[in-house]
Amino acid sequence: MEKIQGTYRHYKGGLYEVIALARHSETLEDMVVYRSLTDPQKVWVRPAAMWGETVCVQGKCMARFEPIQAPGCQIIRSDRRTLALRILPDGTVQVRAPRKIARARIDAFVDEHRAWIEENQRRVLRRQNRLASADVQELIRRAEQTIPPKVAAFALQMGVRPKSVRITQAKTRFGSCGVQNTLNFSCYLMLQEPAQIDYVVVHELAHILHKNHGPAFYACIERVLPDYRSREAALRQ
Ligand SMILES: [Zn+2]
């Protein structure tokens, strides 16, 4: 049970801190009491048995609560006379210390300031999370601008007509083509070079004609992108 204590990222992206382990007064069931890091007024309770569960959404499985590793501690010794603490942008604790001070003194100093360290690490973590979701929004925006025109142009060239084009936040694949010829493209495709983006677009459009990865499917791609092999290889890296 003690292992549960710490900071977690919920599979939907929220950050939570376990603040206590409790026991239901009637059923004696073990419960986890946890608090939102973005809105500390919000305190929740959930059966401990559910805490470590795996959640599957659209075929993708992940931990309901993913533990966030406590950032490490970095010690920098110099000619200074006093100890000083700083939280780096990634949450690492940096201690600046005099050259000859004993390690035990440094550890005691860190321990005395634990509350301050934890509060500031939470602040850093909250900011990182906000940045991460802002980045994804930016990728979605760029994908929505970039991908549909590419789909339209290549579809014309290939003589196919997709039913719809959607931008997703899929992390495990860049694109897919449904049985109804609905095309999905991950916003993370925007992190690739234009040559690779074009390849994924043509690949999914070719699935409108061939619902497999057989020779006819690749021949169809090759007519549009003769160098598709190198593009595909670059994508795999
Ligand atoms: Zn495919």
C-alpha cells in the first residue's frame, strides 16, 4: 500500500497527488485519497484495488494512473559559504553547496526544506502539463491546416475519394483508413518532414483501393511517390 504514495498522471492527462490511504468504515475496503494538482480544492477517493488498473480506450491500453518519477537531486559544490536550493525547469532539485561540507549536512538541509521542494516541484509539473497540452493543440491546429489539402490533391491524382478526413491524437500510428474509407491522421504526424507526411497521406489513400499491404497496394503508392521506400524507412526511425 505504501507504494501508492506520490504524484500520478491520470490517463486523461490530469495530475494528482496521493494524500492518504484510508479504510472504508463499513466494508473495511482500502481506499486511496488523492488531490488534483491543478485544483487542490478537489479531493477524491477511490478503492485502492482500482488504482493500479489498466484502461483501454480505442484499442490503446494504459495505466489509469501513471506514477511520475520524483525528479532527482543535483549537487553543485563551489567556493560558496552557504547552502542554497533551486528547482530546475524539469523538477530536479539543485543544491549549491560549499566544497567541503559533508554529504549528511546536505541531505539534512534538503530534508528540512522538503515541503518547499515539493510545493515548487508541483508548480513546475503543473506548468509542464499546461505546456504539453498547449503543444498538442498547436499540432492539431497545424494538422488541420496541412493535411486536408494534401489529401485533396493526392486523392485527385490517384482518382480516389475518401469519405472523410479526421485529425486524431493517436500516438501509436500516424494514419488509418476505415472500411468506409474514412481517413484518420494523427496530429503527431506534424512532427515529421513533409516528405514523410505525403507518404502517410498517399499510403492511407491507397487503402481506399486496396485494404491490405500487398504488391498491388505498393504499386499504387509507387506510381505517385516513386521514392516511397526511403520515405517509409525514414518514418520507421
Ligand atoms: Zn496501411
